[in-house]
Amino acid sequence: MNTQADAVNGMPMGSSRPEPSVLSTLRPYYWSVRRELWENRAVYIAPLAAATVFLFGFVVKSVLQPIHARATMMPDGHTHDQIAQPYDYAAGLIMMATLVVGLYYSVEALQSERRDRSILFWKSLPVSDRTTILAKASIPFMIVPVLGWSITTVTQFLMLLVQSAVLAASGGSVAALWNHLSPFTMSFLLLYHLITVHTLWQAPIYGWLMFISAWARRAAIVWATVPLLAIGIGERMVFGTSYFGSLIGNRFTGGPEAVPMSESFPTNPMMHLTPGHFLMSAGLWVGLAVTAVFLAASVRLRRQRGPL
């Protein structure tokens, strides 16, 4: 019977059916990620909008300000922090936009498909719940940080070109400006910060939001925040301590393991990178283990949940 079926399917008689390749295994995941980007355009529109607005304001200020005011842009006699301030503001604004996008996407990722009943269609496709959850988790864990880094790098480079042109027209030292602000250094330090703080360290936050999104029937953002606030307020009232609140705040801002020099901006060249200390910290691995539990629970809940 098998040989007849193989002959009908165009396979040589007696040959075994080939094992699925890695490419065929990853193809559902790839298209699932693309589907998330198609349905959630705010993932890249929000940071692009923030970068566009800031860049427009920077260009207008640089071009229209009086000649004597342009002298304040001269690198001579200014510290690195003073020269890099607008670049830090641009990076901070884009990072804030990506953080908001990642949080909002995570809390809506699984509840929205049940709310609009599109879950019935997606479950009819040959894509497992595990693949779907991994694809959705890839948005805040990988896609959003990479987009934020790329948009910030391009924005800062364009700002540097604009400022160089203004300095050249005003008789300033363009070489001194580029010595103070290295695009490669700023880009590398920003990438390190996004990987350590905004991806690995904040992973439990995104995992928690996705778990609540899969569990709650409505108002997922309320279910995600109110219990945490209740625990923090209850601890403060009963014990007079705020360990839980500090723990949550630590995950948002990055603890000493992730941010060894918190008083400086992540792209400051004086930032001391300690990847070994970060990778060996217990808080990192505990957080990743908690994230894995949340994602595994989300897979099980999506398998059981139907449309709202």
C-alpha cells in the first residue's frame, strides 16, 4: 500500500518519505512574524513618527537660529555631555516610543484576536499555538529593539550631518565634532543597552503581559497592573517596606547588573560595559526562567481559549 502511494505521489517505490527540513519548520514561524507586523503597523510607525518629529525640530532649530547662537554648537570649550545632549534626547524619545509600543502590543497580542474572533481563522491554519506565541513574543523581544536601534542610528547620523553642515557654514570645526561624537560608538553602546535592558532584563514584563492577554476576557491592561499595585500598596501598609515595588521598578529601568553607570546616558563613551557580570547575574536568569513559564502558560491558555 505504501509503495503504491509513493508511486502515485511521484516518489520512487521503496524510498522513505524525507524528513521535514529546517526551512520548512521555520517557514510557519517566519510568516507568523510577518503577519504580526502586517496587523500591528504601530510597531514601526510609532518610533518612525517620533524620530521624524524630533529630526524636523532639530533641522529647523539648526538652520533658523541666528549666527551668534550657532556658536553654542561649536565643540570647542564644551563637554561631551553638552555636545551629545540633543543626540541623547533623540535616542531617549525613540526608546520611550519603542517601550510603549512593546508594552501595548504585549498586553493586546492575544486578547485582541479573541475579541475580533480572528482566532477562529488563525487556528484553522496549520500553525501550532507554540509557533504563534513565539512569533508574537518575537515582536517585543527582537523586532521592536532592532527597529528602535536602526531608527535611532539613522536619526543620529542625519543629525550629525546637519550639524556638520551648520558648523562648516559658520566656520566651526567639523572634525572636532566628529571626534566628540562617533556614530559607531553611539550605535554600539545603544545596541548593547537595548539588548541587555530592553530585551533580556525586561523580558519578564513582556511575558507577564502576554500571559494576562491570553488569560483575561476583557480589560487586560487592568488585570495586568491592578494586582501589582495592590501587592505593592499592601506591602507598604502592612510591613512598611517597598521591596516589591523596587523589584518591578528595577525591571523597567534596569538594575545595577544591566546598567553599571546609571547616572550616564547609555551612549556615553564613558559607560563601562560589563557583559560578563551581566550574564552571570542571578536576576537575569531568574527573570528569563519566569518569562519562559509565562510564555508556556500562554501557549496552554491559547490552546484552550476561544473567541470572546
